[in-house]
Amino acid sequence: MSRFDRRDFLRASLFGGIAAATMPAFAMNELGESTTTSVALDTTSRVSLVTGGDRADLAFRALQPFSKEIAQAVGNKQIIIKPNLVSSSVQLAATYAGTIEGILEFYKSINKLDNIMIAESAADGPVMPAFDNYKVLPVAEKYKVKIFDLDEGPTKDIWLLNELNVRPIACKTSTILMDRNNFIMSVARLKTHDRVVCTGTLKNIAVGAPIKDPGYGYGGRNRVAGTRNHKTFVHGNGFRAINFNLFNLAYITRPDFAFIDGCDGMEGNGPINGTMVDHKVCAAGFDWLAVDRIGVELMGVDPGNLGYLNFCADAGMGQYDISKIEVIGEKVADHIIPYKMSTNIEKQLEWLTPLRERADSLY
């Protein structure tokens, strides 16, 4: 499926020398044990696909096929629901309250409502106003679940790549979304993207986990000197680096369960400035890579164009081969709507072109 496999990327691009130093430590816990999950190439992953116009109903029905498996996987763990609030003022870009309500109603139906936290770090401001703007607070109160700003929680430095100088940079990242003792649920939106073609359940976690320093202002207002928005480090100042950084972050911030709301999607200049697509779909499953792959298919996007997902597939983090994904419910082919891509799509595909001359001189 991959146009350009991970080994060639690491060998031929300008990042090969740093990759060996940055990746292995990310895949270990404090005991030195591997925390990386892998999916055999011949393994079939299951993804549910439902359609309809009611967000709460869509969410509930998408989760139902996995009721027993979710209850067993959760056990006594705390459930962390990570919505997508990339913007605190553009509803089309963000998770809807109706989606959250449907998810909470599902957890209520399997008696797992007593230890849930909805956690997020918004990209453009404090997260609480975003929760308020999108009417999530009344839903949380109704189901008696916690709301938490990840910017206020514990962090750990994760080393990411900066494409401008080919040096690692320390990124403060929420340990709540790294903790494998939590059951992490990524609640993403079906959207195009201006840097990595499309966003999905992995990117929702991987970019939500880096925090903003206390005192960081927005738009230059009231900013304390020296504070940073660590989410910008994921972008890596380049289209190659962001794909590599998302792949790297997948080792520690991958979701345990993946959910994509496509009741309406966003095409064009996503993840914030695009336009609506009336799609009426919702996908969910344990294999986040398979869920993201179904999302890509529903949008009519070439799966070979998404660098970070191809790298994760090459590393065995999930199933990306659509012929080995069992879709429960609707047929994918019946609900494909070709999305318009971002206006800078050609630049985004730079990751496909290795810097061979430089690489050949090093090996």
C-alpha cells in the first residue's frame, strides 16, 4: 500500500541519522518493556461503519458491535475521552456535544460510566471556553463525568525533529495520554488537512498531547516571556518532519480505541478553514490505523499520500491494507464522497521525494 516505505524514508531522507536515536526510547515504559503494539500483515481488523443524521445515535450504534470487547478492555481503567477541539470557535472543525453524548450513553449501557474523564488541550486557546462554546459542559454534568485541561496536567519531554536544522527538540507532552493504565479513546473528525493531507484518530491524540506552557498567550496577548505552544514542535517546520514526528509519537500516544465522526466532514483547507461535506457516516474500532484507513477511503483520498499513516503501517502498528479490514455494518463503497484537497496539496506531498543525492553520499 505504501508508495515509499519507512526504511527508504529513513535511509534516503535527511532524518535517517537521528531516527535511531529518537525512536527506541519512545517504545519503552519505565520498566524497559516494549509498549509498541504490532499487527501481523495477515491479521484482519474490524471496523464498524454506520450512517445517519443524528450524531448521538450514530456514536452509540458505531460502538455497539464492540460492547463486550470494550467492557473487557476497560476493566477498572480510567476512560480518557479525547475529543478534537483544534479550534475553540469553529464548530465544523470540532467535536460536537451530540457525539460526546452518544459515547457517554454507550458507556452507561455497559456500566462503565463511573470513571471517565474528557480531556483536551485546544490548539488556539484555553480548553474550557471551547468546551463551553460547544455545549459539552452540560453533557458532562448530565453524565457526571470529569472535564480536564491537559495543559494543567503532568508532562514528559518527548524529542521531535525540526526540519530546518535537523536537530531534535524537546516537546512537553501529556503523560495522561501516554499512560497505558488508562483506556484512551480518540474521538476525531473527518477532515482534510493543510500539512498531512487528512487528519484522523492518531493525529487527534498525537497533536492533542503536546501542551501549552502556563502563561502562554494567544495572538501575542498577555504572553509570559519564554512560554511556548509545544504543539508547533510536532509540525517540525516541514512536510517531511511532521509526518515523521506523528509516526514517532504513535509509539507512545496511540489510542486504545478509535472513533471518527463524519456526520458532516470538512474538505478543502482543513483542519479549520475548510467547508462542510454532508457525509452522514461514523466509523469506530480498536485498530486505530484501520479506522483511519477507512476514513481515508470514505474521503476518496489516495492512501499512499499520507506519510505518517504509511510509516505506521510499515512499522506494524495496525492494519492499513483495506482488503484485510472487516467492515461491520455499511459498505464503504456505498458512502465514498471525494473530498477536495487543501490548496497546498502538492507541497504536502514533498515527503514522497527523498533527498537521495545527500543520502547516497552518506552510505
